[in-house]
Amino acid sequence: QKEVEQDPGPLSVPEGAIVSLNCTYSNSAFQYFMWYRQYSRKGPELLMYTYSSGNKEDGRFTAQLNRASQYISLLIRDSKLSDSATYLCAIRSSNTGKLIFGQGTTLQVKP
Amino acid sequence: GAGVSQSPRYKVAKRGQDVALRCDPISGHVSLFWYQQALGQGPEFLTYFQNEAQLDKSGLPSDRFFAERPEGSVSTLKIQRTQQEDSAVYLCASKWGSTETQYFGPGTRLLVL
């Protein structure tokens, strides 16, 4: 079993839709949870990170952490064409900052 | 300011050749990470530097992989006697101090024939 599991999709939604992306993790000791976005042939860029259970909102994006159930999710509201990308959940597993990534979910937003 | 840069962007190597991949982190970033990303997968950790010290190399897949950062800025990832399974995108990331944000470069796409 991988430490971080993520449904690879692909996910296709119309513009304006609400999208929920999910990850589960296996180690309850993990501390920091992140969502990265990766456009084709680019490096990942950090969208949001959280470390406490509950919701964290930033514009159209909401990151949700549920430590009891060991899952994290990213909600995208009013999705735009520019949201088409691969979304990677990541967990910081040690004090060095080493990240463990999920497989990534490919999202396509259609006009 | 400039972000993380990597060179070359693309590299084609014949099986058995040695390759060297370069990473220029953001100026002043103490921490530097290398990740390997296979097609359709998330990045996987290879190694970590704090300044010039390599503090974690637990992700290096074999002794054919070697990384260095001799002066605490530019880093080089070297792969000796490349194999087809080494074909992947190699990503470099840097971060400042104890912040969480790792800034990734565009990656080097390595194809071993």
C-alpha cells in the first residue's frame, strides 16, 4: 500500500463546475498536507497547505483535512479553463521537508 | 527574481552513458531537493541538501545515482551507466529556511534509449 493514494482520473468537468479532489494517507504521524498543481511540462507549484483538521480557504480553493479518517481533499469552485492541470497531494513526512506525493489527478475543464 | 532553473531541459542518452543534470536554486535558498517523476506518476523523493551537506539520500534508487552541491548553491545529479528505467523527469526544488513552500524547477526530461 502506498503511503499516499490518489485517484488518477482523468476528471472532466464543464466550466463553472465544483470539483472535489481527494487523497488518503496511511501514516497518522504525518504533519503537513499540501496541494500542488502541475501544468503539462512544468514543475509543480504549491497551491495550499494545511496542518490542522478542518477547512482552509483561499479564493476559489478550499483544502480540507480530516485526521480521524486520514484523508485530504481540495475543492475547486467555479472552475475555469486555466484550472486544467494535474493536481498532486503531498505530505511532508519529516523535519527535512521531504515530500511524499500522490499519483496526481488530471483535471480537464471544458468550455 | 528568477525561479529554479534546470539544465538541460531535455536529454537523450544511450543505455550505458553517464549523464549530469544541473539545478540552479533560487538565490539564498538553503534547502534543495531532487525528485524523480515517472510518466503518469507523482514525483518521488531522491535526495536532500541543506547548504552543501547531503542530509538525506534515502530515495536514490541505486549506487549509479550520485548528487552533489559543493558550494551550497548549484547542485548536480549524476547518473552513471544509464538504464531504460531511468527515463523520467528529474525535478529540482528549493526552499528558504523553515518555510513549507518548495519551489520547483521545470525539470529535465531524460530519455534513455
